[in-house]
Amino acid sequence: MAVPISGLQKWRGIALALCIGSVGGLVFFKLSLPLPWMLGSMIFTVVAAMLGAPIRPPDMMRSTVVVVIGVMLGSGFSPDLVSNIGHWAMSLGFLLAYLVAAMVLVVPFYRMVGKFDFVTAFFAGMPGGLNEMVTLGREMGGDERKIILAHAARVVITISLIAVWFRLILGYSVGVNFSLSGVTTALDLRDVAVLLACGVLGSGAAIWLRVPAPTLIGPMLLSAGVHATGITAGSPPRELVIAAQVFLGTIMGCRFLGSEPRAIFQALKLSLGATVLTLAVTLVFALSFHTLFDQTISQVVLAYAPGGLTEMSLVALAMQAEVAYVALHHIVRILMVIAIAPLLMHWLNKRR
């Protein structure tokens, strides 16, 4: 029987989690490791969760944190960048083929290697959003805990492998410089008001319209609009962005709370195999079709990699890649999976 947690214990747990996450981010930053504030806080918090530390996720701040990141990502849009969206149709169209190829490899992997039941394997292997896949999988009779661990591990492993690969193997700078121009733009009161409006109105409208990941996509689109039209050139302060990454990394690490270390290790091992398979498909598509898409290999890898929308957009921003291209592909990927997964599951069940 679960022991009730008092309010004081909860806040102590949240404070401890954020302290551990902040230390992890600082250590990664001092070691000049890739994407330090998010990866460092995430990995340190995962270890703390596995060791049974009395930490709690700062979930009540997630929406605010994601709004900040959405506004920041939108600040990377420009009139020239937006005009290129029409040229991305071919790349977006190949996403469906990519999803099918990944599913054909990963779902049987979870069935044969992980010994998951069919529904659990299906929703654990689909590269969609964590919340959406967990909800759909639970409704169709899947094992919610296994699906959560599979997707949490997938995001952690994908971000880690992508960041390390681009930094250590290819020599890209995957650091903390989030000013797209290389110079932090000073904000006046008007800029602050516009950015706040993007966050509040964008998230409110997206929630009302029931858009997936509303607190990210709504502010990002509204921020993209005001930056693309020249209404403002400002972006959230660097310190605020770093704090948002620490919160996000800490929340991601805390997703492993409540699971036995053995279950976490098993999820990480399975997800490592599944993620390597999916990234192999990503690399094949990038190498084969990047010239057709008129993009670099790295751009296609970032756009197709099975990480989270928020996290992969942050990696793209840290690499000074085209955030709009990467973010749009991840939004379309999530929408495709949400639309196709239930229909495909019903069809497969009938065939079975």
C-alpha cells in the first residue's frame, strides 16, 4: 500500500530533484559536454531515481517551462526561413515511409526480444509523443508502465546519442549558445510584452483548439509569426532558457521514479536496441534522400530522429540548424502517429 506523501515532503523532494538537476547541468557545462543543462540534469536525475533518492518531479512547472522553450524556438524563424517551407513538402512526404520502416523493425523487436504483448509492443515501438502513446496504449489494453518506460528511455537515449554523435564524432558545436545571431538581443518593455503575449495567448489558443503539445506548439507558432513579420527580434533571456532546460531535464529524469532499478535497466537496454534500429533507419533516409530534399545530412537526421519535439528542437537550436525545418517535421510525425496508430491497431487486431 502506497504511503501518502505530505505537502512538505513533496516540496522537499522537488527541491532536491532540482538541486540534483542543477548540479548535473553545471557538471556537464564545466566538462564542455553537449547540450549540458538538459542532458546533465536529466542523467543525474535518472541516476538519483534509480538509487531511490526521495526526489519528486516539478511537474507543476512543466507547462511554464515548455512555454518558454516554445517562445524561444519561435524566435528562430525569419521571413527568409518561412519562405522555404514550401520546399520541404518532399521531405515531409517521406516521413510516412520512414514511420512504416521504423515500425516494421521496432514493434517486432519489442515482441521478440522484450517479450511484450502485442498491444504494448505496438505502442512502445511507435515513435509518437509519450503522452499520446501512453493514453492510446492504456485505452487498448497495453501495459502502461512498460510503454512509459519505453518512450522515456527512447527520448533519453536518442537525445544523448544524437548530441554525443554530433559533438564528439562530427565535431559540431552542441553547446549552450541559444542566440541565433551570436549576440544576445537586449529586451525592452515592448519586446517583453510581445513575448509574454506569445506564451500566454499561444498556449491558450492551442489548448482550446486541442492541438497536440499545446504549450509548446502554440507559443512557438505565435512567436514564429511575430518574428517572421518583424514585430520583434527579441528572444527569452539566456538565463531563463538555461533554467527551463534544467527543469525539463529534471522532469524527464523523474519519469523513472517508482520503477525498480531492474525494470529501469531492462527498459534502457531494450530502448537502446530499439533506438539504434530507428536511428539506423533515420541515417539511411538521410544518406539516401538528403539531396532530393535539398538538405544536409545532419538536418535530415535531426528532423527524422525519434526524439521528443521539444528536445530535438533544442538540439537543432544548439547546433544552429534550421529549427523551423526540424520542429515542423517532428510536429507532423506526432500528428501522423496519433492519426494512424489507432486505425492501424484496430486493423491489425482484426487480422490477428
